[in-house]
Amino acid sequence: MDIKILDGGFGSQLSTHVGAKIDGDPLWTARFLATNPNAVYDTHLDFLRAEEAIKLLHKAVHLAKAAVNDYTKEIKDNVENRHTMIAGSCGPYGASLHDGSEYNGAYALETIPCYQEAEALIELLKEYPNVKAWLSFSCEKGTQNIVDGSNFQEVVLHCYRKALPGQIIAVGVNCIAPKDVTPLLRNVNMGSANEFIPLIAYPNSGEIYSPTEGWIKNESCAPFESFIPEWLELGVRYLGGCCRMYAENVRSIRKEVNNFKKNRAIMD
């Protein structure tokens, strides 16, 4: 079972290096490309040292490449996950409004809030047949819907099947509470015994985001790691964290995935 580990919340980890508030800044993490590029580099390296397989690219290609190159020299061949991929992150239009709009779907491949935007991205990808991507959605809390009200399962199946064969490597969810992942993914692979759709999940910490107050702790959150075995059973093959997920959380994800694979090997 090949499971790729993503990074966590880049802004969250970056905040441990810069000692400044990032949430709400008009430039978000991009500001530090100009004011503190070393912190951006160090943040990439933090996640690499946590042994994630795919490095989500946050604004600066050269800093990500530099971190990967230095990490490769650092580890030599001493870890399982020595071949790191860099993935470009394409978010929704609403993120540019700086008011949390990417979570409400009130606008026209990540944190996608509405059916029309997802379909437009699939059509765009067809113009670049050699490009591969995953498609992850922003979903409405406690429902089976993405945030524009469209049914999640119907949308992901439509997008996956409409894309060029093999172009969409996974579909799924990001930046939602861990407890909301399973209800959304549960039925995606139930429709056909002859079709397996790789899933992706990179939830946030389970804390609640307020545009005015920032992140609010949710004491009722179950540990993120406790959900991982059931996600893998459902077909998740790309796994990581989003907001408020740090390098130490990525290490925990890697550990839980390794435990799952060992247990599966024993059962087989």
C-alpha cells in the first residue's frame, strides 16, 4: 500500500520561526518571502525532517528546492522517504479576499468550495494533458456537501471520471475538522467493485476559525491520529495536515501510517 505523506499548515509552522501574527495579513505567508526568506526555508526543512513525501509549494519554488536539496544531502539514504516531490498549491479565488471566504463558497485545486470551480479546473487541466493534480474540497460542517450545497460524493465522482485518465491522482477534502472526514469519504469507493478512486485528506487541527478572533480551541476534538486507520481503510492514499498542523503532527501522521502498514502486513 503506497501512502504519500503531505506537509502540514505552512503558516502555522512558519509562525514558530517569525514570532509574528500571520493570520489576517494581506499577503499572508508571502510577506516573509521578502522580509524573512530564511524562515520560509526553515519551515520547508521542518516538514522535510518530519518525513513527508510531497512538499506543497508555498509561493517560492527556489526556497522549496533549496530545502529539498539540503535535506537530501542531510539524510543520504537513511530514511524510507528520501525521494521528495514538490507540488504547486492552487487555491480558490476566495482566499484572495482575506476574510475567510474560501470556507463559505460565495464565489467562483485546493479548498475548492463549489461545483462550478471544480469543473472549470478539470477543463483547464485537459489543456495540459501531461500535468497531474489532486482535487480537494472545502466542505460544509456536519453535512455530505461541499460548501456551495452540492453533494460531495456526486461532485468528486463526476470530476474524477470527467478528467483525462490518470490526470487526477486523488480527490478528497482539506481544512475541515478530522471528525468530519470519514462521513464525507465513506461512500466514494462503495459504488463499484471495479473502480478504486484514490482519496486525499489533509484536515486542520479541529480548532474553529473565526475571521474576527482567529483560531479558537475546541476541547472536544479527538486526537487527529486516532482517525488515520479508518481513513486509510476508506482509500486515502495522500495524507497530511492543513491549518494548525505543525511538523510534529506530520511526524505523528508518519508514525501512525507506518503502524497501520505493519499491522496490515501481519494480518496478510
